[in-house]
Amino acid sequence: MIRKAVGAIVFQNDRFLIVYKGKINTLNGKEMISGEWDFIKGGVEVSDQSEEHSLFRELKEETGSTHYKVIKQFDEKIVFEFPAEIKSKIGYESQETTMFLVEYFGEIDGLNPLDSEISELQFLNKEEIYRQLTHLETKEFFKKHLS
């Protein structure tokens, strides 16, 4: 099974937002993981009216804010297979993420995750983002589309 997801490359001026995820949603609830730095991403839910609706729900959950404007939806998706140890826990073989470029209009110190998966947020410049991101597929996507 393929998990459909959305993701946001959020920027404000010349800095980009990444989040630190220390938990994942599993079939048995949230479980701790070793932790990873990533853009805001999350699964599309049956109740979501559109991918953009999913996007704004994820932005609210992971940052506590609604001060966003979609600038662009990328045609290319980030696609990857989950590691074997994760597949059985989440019920999916792979993920296909529709990515959006999103501008943030709020105060940076006003961001506060509502989802317990997220323990830290930070805005970084392009070079710092590329070094900090955990996943190779995400690094390559960022480099290709925003470098």
C-alpha cells in the first residue's frame, strides 16, 4: 500500500522551516523514533476535502499557526519506501508526497506545535537546511527545486 501525503517547504524571507520529529503514527498509536529533521509532512486523511486541505491541517498541527499562503504546488512528488522495521508498524510499503511551496506570514516565536510528534522547529538558510535534513530524497528535492 502507498501512503498519500502532503508536505510543505515553508519559507519566510530567505529562511526555511524544518521540524524535528521524535515520534511516528503507527497502527498502535504514536511511537518514539530516533528522530529526524524534515519539512512539515503528513498523511492525507479520508476526511480531507483536497490535498490543499490536508496541507493546511498539517501546518496547523505541526506549527500551531494558520498564517500561510500557498505559492506553488510542485508537479514532482517525493516517493520513497519505508524501512522494513517501519512497514509493519504503519501498514504502508511506501509514501508518495505532494509538495507545496508555502510562505509564512506570522511571527516566528508564535509557532508552537500542537502535535506531540514535533518537538522542535527552526528556520534556517538554504545551506543550513540542506545539511540538517535527514532524508536523502527530501534533500535532493529541495536542492533540485530551490537551490
